[in-house]
Amino acid sequence: MKVTVKHNHTKEEATERSKKFLTKLKEENGSRVDNLQENWNGSTGNYSCTFNGMKFAAKIDVKDDEVVVDGKVPFLMKPFSKMFENAIRDSMEKAMR
């Protein structure tokens, strides 16, 4: 699953907004999200969590004019991958406004 969202911020500001995106994701989904872990190296972040008991992992790469979220959807959730893509895109677009 790969989601690309354009932004009009500095790379640093877009990185901070991406970090807040992960915090907001946890807040919005409460107990459905567990074990949220993130590791940032400059403008690249790796994160993982369990969502409804299934493990997700993704990489966020903040570029000069876009943010790319590249992740793996668990096999059992493949039929819902478009739904996850759309939810991530919508949330990231809000974070970049």
C-alpha cells in the first residue's frame, strides 16, 4: 500500500505534521490501536502498531513537496486495503493543511 500526499510546507514542518498524524491516529482509534511504535531519522519515520489485533508497519518519507506512506497490510486485511489507503490519505491530507 502506497499513499502520496502533496504539501506546501517546509520539509521540517511537514515532518512535524507527519509526527502529529501518528499521535492523532492513536487518539482517534483509541483501544483499537496498540503498541504504536515510531522511530524517526530526520524526515523518514518507521512505525508499527497493532490495529484490532493485526500487525501493521509502514514507512513515512517526507520529501520537499510530498509525503509518502508506504506500508504493508496484513494478508487477512487485503480485501480492505483500499479502505485503509483512503483513510490514511484523508488523515494525512488533513495533517498537511
